[in-house]
Amino acid sequence: MADAHDLRVKANAQRRQPTSMVERPNTVAGLIAKRSELVRLRERLESDLRSVTCDVDHLEAAIRLFDPETTPEAVRRYTTRHRAKKGSVRRFVLTMLREASELVTSKHMTERWLAERQLRTDDATWRIIRNRLGACVNNLQLQGIAVGAGMVDGYLGWRLIQRG
């Protein structure tokens, strides 16, 4: 009886011991090989990323030669220089929508914004401001304040949702 009990105790003790690397050499070797493969892949991708970044830099330099105002740096400088105060874009859009007798488009809003602030109206400036105002009116739509209500001259017309 003691022999059977001793065998069970030994078997349980062996099951509780952590698995050593010696018992699973193929698993560990496979993991090491996979890690090496992924490290090589990461190095190739980092090299490709450096190459693509260099190509983008060269293209931006060439663009700057022909039109210095459309480079990403120029757009960032403009955006920073003409940053609107917190909440002013939302107030402007809500005021336009409240005062409108017909649908208001992002084009109408952009033209009025630029006129009121006496800003340069080149294509890049116009596009930046229109995107800002469009994002604002889209947020108003998500909040249930404004709704797109049809097309006007190829642009979506907006109006406030009537509260009852």
C-alpha cells in the first residue's frame, strides 16, 4: 500500500515542477528562430522607412522650388499663425446658421470668415479654413444641433435643427 502511495506522491511532485528548457528544445529553438526572423524584418522595414522619408524630403524640396506656399511647413506655419481662439469657430458657425434665411454651405462660411478677418485668400488658405469650418459643422451634426439639408452649388447645405 505504501508503495502505491509513494508512486502517487512522486508523480504529483513531478507534475508540479516547472518545465525546463531541456524538456522542450524544439519549442525554445523555434521561438529563438522566430525572434531572429522578426528582428531582421524590423531592420529591413526601418531601412525602408528611412528611404521613404528621404524621398518625401526630396519631393518637398522640389515642391518648395516651384510653390513655397503649398509645402506642409507653409501650411503648418499658416495654421499656427492664424489659429482661432477656443470656441470662436463654433460660435461663428452657429451664428451663421441662426442668421441664415436659407441653407448655408461650407463655401459660404469660408468666404465670410476670410472676409471678416481680412485674410489672404489663396487656394491653400481657403482649403484650410473650409476644412476647419466643415469639421465644426460636422461635429454640430453629430451633437444633433445641425443637419445637412440638400445641395447648394455642389456643396452640402446646412441648417439648425428646430427644437420644439
